[in-house]
Amino acid sequence: MTLSERLRRAPWSLPVLAAALTAVGIATIATAAEGHRVPYAWLQTRWAAVGLAAALLVLAAPYGRVVSWAPVLYVLGLAALVLVLFKGTGQSAGRWIGIGSFRVQPSEFMKPILVVMLAATLRYSSEHRRLGGLVKPVALTLVPFLLVMRQPDLGTAILFVPIAFALLFGAGARLRHLAVLATGGLVAAALLALVPGVLKDYQRDRIFGFLAQHGDAKEAKALERSQNHQSYQGRIAIGLGGVTGVGDDEGGPEEASRDVPERHSDFVFAVFAAKHGFLGVTLLFVLYAAFLGALLSVASRLREPSGRFLAVGLFAMFAAQIVINLGMVAGLLPVVGVPAPFLTYGGSSLLVSWLSIGLLLAVGSDPPVEFGRTTYAD
């Protein structure tokens, strides 16, 4: 199938909605970074252009070929995660690798790589319908999870969990087996969180600070000036936005969100809420809901397991990021450093999001006809 045919058959609602969210993100980053010496909005625009080009390149290849490369991609992804542990750079954590004038975050790329690897593993197997058959997909998820935790990057590591569960559920794993797996995982996580060295001090403080804020009122007030400072300032900015947003005559959104930390990156949603208010936030939610709905529409039309699992896994990846980021900014979840897709500043995050859009376009534009274990493109 030619590229022009793929373009004609592609589900264009996905890139249109992604482009709209990207434009909203760039505009909000420009507001958040006003007066900053680093041109964050321009850098994000440059990454958006790179991401769009990358999406078209992925669209040009049959997605079955990408799935066939899964073991190679997985090994390369793990190698990059290991390299980060020795050569990583960054202010708070060594999560990036410099490539020329660019910096990339390998853990971001590992998210869609894990989707591809699990899709390749589960597509022709029924082993995961047994409790013992969950060992292989769990192991494939656990290896990058531990490597990313070691960076440390708790937020990205957490995202591997809903990706794996969504794919196992979509592949027909039994609910009671998934419940056993989830229970064991929660118990293990709770025990490990108490072991010194597993979590960094600031990570433990954020989690326990979030839990403590729902207790004694005096303690919660003290936490607002320490462990919960980020989410507290985020909630203030959201509240100042009111119904229609903060106007320039009231000091502007820059003033309303000036005390929000990382306001051009992880907490950019607080700046958006301050600027556009409840009505703007509602529109943003509608855009995100429409985007996820379009993604589910692609998954629902597919019968070939590889494509369906890719769509389900990428849906889980995007949905988890949206829920966690907006939830942590609003103080409903602990602060774990997860970007909002297309909205948050970050070249690797934006590039990975657009690469995923390209893969979804390939899936939606080239549904294959399956005969046993062999796939033939239309």
C-alpha cells in the first residue's frame, strides 16, 4: 500500500485533536515561561515539527513490521535505560542523554516500546489465561520498571503498570488472576516504600505528605509549606482562575501562577486553569476525552490482535498520563512527575506522543486480513 493510500485511509481525527492539544500546550508554555531566559515555547514548537515528521515516517511502514521488530526495539530500549544510569544528565535526576544539541529521555521511549513488545508477546498466545502464564509479560514489564526507578523516575515507572494491565485485560487474562497480581503488587510496593534506599527521600515525602493531608487539619496546613507545596500552589492557581480565567487587569495568569513550581512543565495545567478558568478547563477536558474516544474507536474496529493490542496499550499510556498529571496538579494524587500529553513542556514526551500517533495512524489505515499466524496487508 502506498503512502498516499495510507494517508487517505488514516483516522485523521487523531492527529487533528493531537495538533489542537499541542497548540494549546505551546500557547500555555509561552504564558508560563514569559520572561524566562530559555525560549521554552520555541523549543516545544521545534519538537512538535520533529514529532510530526516522525509520525509520517512511522505511518509509511506497515505496523506489522514494527511489531516484528519488537525484540530488537525492547533490547535497544533497555540498553538506553542502562546507559542513562552511567551517562545520564539532569538537574534533579539523571534521566536524559545528550545527542548533539538535543537531549532525549530514554524512559519516555520505553513506554511505546513496552506496548509493542507486549503486543508481540500476547498476540498469538493463550498462556496469559493461566496465572503462571502471567510471569513472562510481568517480567517484561518489571525489567524496565526497575531500571527507570533506579534513575530515579517514579512517575514514568508507574506508567508501565497500567499499560501492562490494560494489555493483559485486552488479551483476555482472567480477572481473578489480574486481581491477584494487583494485590501482590500493591503489598510489595507498600513494603518496599518503607525500605530505605528504594525510594528517594523526596519521593517518600511526597507520597506520605499526600496521605497525611487528609488527616489532622493543623498537620495538613504545615504540609502545605513543605512536602505538599507544589500541589498546594497548583490548587491556588486553579482556584484563582475562577469561571472565565484571570484577566490582564487582575494581574494576568503569570501573576496568578507565579508561585507554582515547574509551571512550564509538570504543572503547566495550573497555568492553563488560571488563564482560562473553569470554561477553559472544561474545553481541555473535552479535547482530551475526544482524543481518547478517537483512539478507542481505532481499537474497536480492529480484529487483528497485533493492531488491537497496540491501540489498547497506547490508549492506556495516554489515559494514565492525563489522569495522573491533572490529578496531581489538582491535589487529588501524589506528585510523581508525569507529563500531560501534548500539554507539558518536554521534547521527548512530545516526540513520543507524536510517534505513537503515527503508529496509531498506521494501525487505523492498514487493517490486515489474518489467516492463522500469517498476516497479509489489504
